[in-house]
Amino acid sequence: MQSVTTQSRLNFSSLSPLARCGCGTGTGTGLPSVNVSAASSGQVSGCNQGGVFYDHLKTVGNLPAGSGSLTGSICEDLPTSFLGGSVGYPNSRCSSAGYELLDNNEGPGSVEEEEIKVKLKFFFLNPMDKYLLTRKIPWKLCLQILKAVIVTAQLWAFADYRYAHTSYYTNQAITMDHLFIKDWDQAREIQGAETGKLALYRQSDLYKFVDFAISGWDSVEKNSFGPFFKNSSLGFCVEHYRAGNITRDLLFSLDTQLVEHCIYLQKEQWTKFNTSQNWLRGENFTVPWQALERLYLNFSLTSTSLRSFGPDPGPDCFKFMTLITFDNTDHDGQISISLDVKSARIQCSSQTAVTPRSTYSQLIMSHNILVIILCSSSLILCLRSLLRAELLKYEAEFFLERNYGLSLTSSEKLEFLNLWYVAISVNDCLIIAGSVIKRLLELKTTGEDYWDMCSLMLGSGNFLVWFGLLRYLGFFKTYNVLILTMKGAVPNVCRFMVCA
């Protein structure tokens, strides 16, 4: 409810400087002389009924004809143009008693407008100016600096943990190259070494190669150093054209639709296994050499590592899905060979040895909890700031619409959206989710391989954390030029990356 006061529009202190018509002094006409004591009793006499009146815009108008007295009912006696209206329209600010209604809490200079101006001015200050003005500690700034240090330490610990697993997977793949690839050369283990393509050129060589791989698969549990165990049967699959036959006269019939046929060697059938040729013949399986595209040997092994890779002590169990590929897609007289191993950590069936948690394990667990708490606090503070900004935007827009009939443009509305807070909120969500997955991996409570997902979340979150600190460097004159240069160069860099 607006508080409204009624008072006479006459201002006696402002009338005396305008008494230029000589009213009461014998010089000039138009502006009546006012007796303050008489005015207090309600009777103010004008010296001339047909005089002129100078209004607040310094325009000249005739006083209304009549008794020439101003009884205080200025809405009846003064010209319409003086009252702020227009000719032919009533003055809506006049009361029935003849007094003008003046608002004291709306419009220019009102208390409400000054409050909104103060809020907007304070909102667009940077944290350094806010600190100098209020002497309050910028908690969000301090929290972001502390979070950057803690999150970086967490990423370092996770990188060390991830490297141990990656190194173990790589070493196991090299071991399987020696176990299942005939005539494997150690020089191929050196990245960038010029060893040539590993390929076969005769059908007899391919049968010998398959015999070596099957023999290695059968003896892997007894002959290897690592604790490998067969977890599936051995599959022999051939992918070829549906029809492909070429005669000596270069007459051929060809159907390029690819089909695949597979046979499987069970562990119980190994006692009857002699050679791969005999096995294929016994299965009534013929390899269409002229139409051959690819040939596969696939099997699965499980293994256990007694070494603890992460902060949680105890062995880890793994599953290695091995695929040996013989590629003939080029049809150039040679079949290239490759061995691919897909590794995954699995749940161990049972664990008889229990190792107590070390100090390092407890420290890593506490570190994860601290990261989650810091990021949750940062997320809450940023979301609160974004919400307050939206409320201030609606408050300012409502005030301008109500009092001035103005509305904010789209660009002006975007000024209330702090994209730095949005980026901080995103990295907080990424780091919280990554910390939860990291803890599940450390506790070995998940059978899925979430290493890549966890690496992506923690890495992206850490990048955004340090990127968000660039905002605060812009508050210092030394680094402000650098930040402005980067801000101006970003559109051109993005345009180059998209169009190049």
C-alpha cells in the first residue's frame, strides 16, 4: 500500500522570487502578493484579477477570472498547464477537497529507487571492490583457491592409481603376444621400431600359426608365470564373401555380401585335438580362401594380481578378452596378424587374506570426502548467487516497468547471468561425480570399468577450476590486459578451429 500525503501545491518559499509583476508594490501586474498570515487562515488575496501567472516552466498564463482569491483549491483556481495536465483533460492527481496528491515513495528520487540503485551498483562490483567496501571476507574466492589446490592433489593421486592399472594392462598384452603369437620379435615392443609388418604368405604357415596359438591357450594355466585361467572356449571364426570363385581363365562368380561362420573348441575336446587342419576337417569346416576377408581366434582368460594398485589393499581380479585377427581385406597375397586384448577388472569370488587399511588408504579416503564437501559448498554458494541475480533482475525490471514503462533488453538481462558461476557449478558437478566413481573404484565395489569416465570427469572438472581462476586475475591491473586479450581472441580462435 502506497503512503500518500495531501498538501497544498503552493510553496510559499518559492513564490517570493517570482514576484516580478509588482503586486502590492505598484510595479507590474500578474503575480499576486501573498500574505503568509492570511494564507494560514485560508484567505490569500491577489492584487489583480486579470493579471498574469508565471508557472514552473516560466510560461505566462492568465489567472482565472472571478473573485481573484486563492482559497487553497489550486486544482480549481490554477491553469491546467501549471498543474501538470493538458488542456481538455482533468487533473487526476487532485482530490475531491481540491488538493493535489503527492507520492513520496515512487518515481525519481524515491526511497525505493535509491535502494534498487544501491543493489544494482553493489551487484556489479567485483569481489575486490566488494571487500574494500564492506570489509567482508570473499568466501567464494577463498573457497575457489582452496578447491583448486585440493582438487589438483586429488587428480594427481588418481593419475598415479590409473597409471598403475594401465601399466599392468600393457604388460599383460605383451605377455600374451609371446604366449600366442608364433615367432614373436621383441623389437616389435619398441614403439616406432622398424620391424616390418607381421604377416603370413602361405596357407601352411597360417595352419602352423593357429596350431601354436591353440597350443598356447591349452597350456597357459601350467606353462605361464602369471596366474592365468581359461574362462571360455576357443572360437575359430571366418568372415568371407557369400560366394567367390575364380577360375584359371579369370572367370569369376562373386557375391560381396559378408557372412561369418564359427566353430568352438571346448576344454573337454582338447584331448582329441591333433592339428587345426584335422580339427576343421572333423567339424566339416572349409575355409574359402579366395573369398576370405578375415579370420579370428578369440578366447577369454582371467587373472589375479597380488599387488595392490590403489590405496585399498588386497589383490585385484581381471578378465582379458583376447582376439587374434588375420586380416585379408586387401587381397594382396599377405594376411596381416594382430592381437588385441580388452581388459576389465572384475569382482573376485572370495578373499581369504585380509590386509588392514594403511595410513595412505585412510588419507586418500579423507581427501575424497574433503573434495566432495568443498565442491558441494562451492556449488551451493554459486547457485545461491545465480538465484539472487535472477531475483534482482526481476525486481529491477518490475520497477522500471511500473514507474517508467521501460523494459530490459535481452543483452541487459544477460548482464545478470554470471557465466563464471555457471562454469564453476559445472566443474563442481563433474568433480563430485568423478570423486564418487573414484571412491567406488578404490573400494572395488563395482564390476564395471569406469576408468575412462572417471578420468574424463576429474580432468575436465580440474581444467574448469583453474580456468575459473582467470576471472580473478582480471581484477589486477597487471593481468587485466592479458585477460582482455584472451577474451578478444577467443572468437577468432574458435572461428579458425571450426573453419580450418
